[in-house]
Amino acid sequence: MQNSHLKLIIFGVIFVIGLIILMNSINLSNHEISNIMKANYGSMDTDKYLIYLEQSIMKHRVVGSIIAIMGGLGILAAAYQCAGKIK
């Protein structure tokens, strides 16, 4: 029983981390693109900049979604185990 509650907490934290990544995907991408701009000495073609930004946002959304889904499924499995339905 103790192990099930620990799993529930761990998967809950994983779920929240996924949601935080999803909600902050634009800010995370802006930070990443800022570092790319610094690496290019502050100069980059506008079209290239927009492509990097859009792909970075998409990357963070996919990663956040995967983490949130994994955490959510883990929460469901741990909750059923806590309820005694899965042994």
C-alpha cells in the first residue's frame, strides 16, 4: 500500500512537470532561440529565425505532451492499485 502511494506521488509530479513544459513552451523556445542568436553573433535571417522558433515551440509541446500523458497514465494505474483493483 505504501508503495502505491509513492507511485501516485511520483507520477503526479511527472504529470505536473509535463504541464509546466506545455504551458511554458513559448518562453522555453524564446530562451533557446536567444542562445542560437548569440551563437550566430546576433545575426540571422528572419525566415530562418521563425523556422527555428516554430520548431522549438513544437518540440517543447511534443515533449511536454508525452511527459504529461505518461504521468497521467501512471496516476491512473497507481490509483487503481491503491484502490485494490489491480494487484
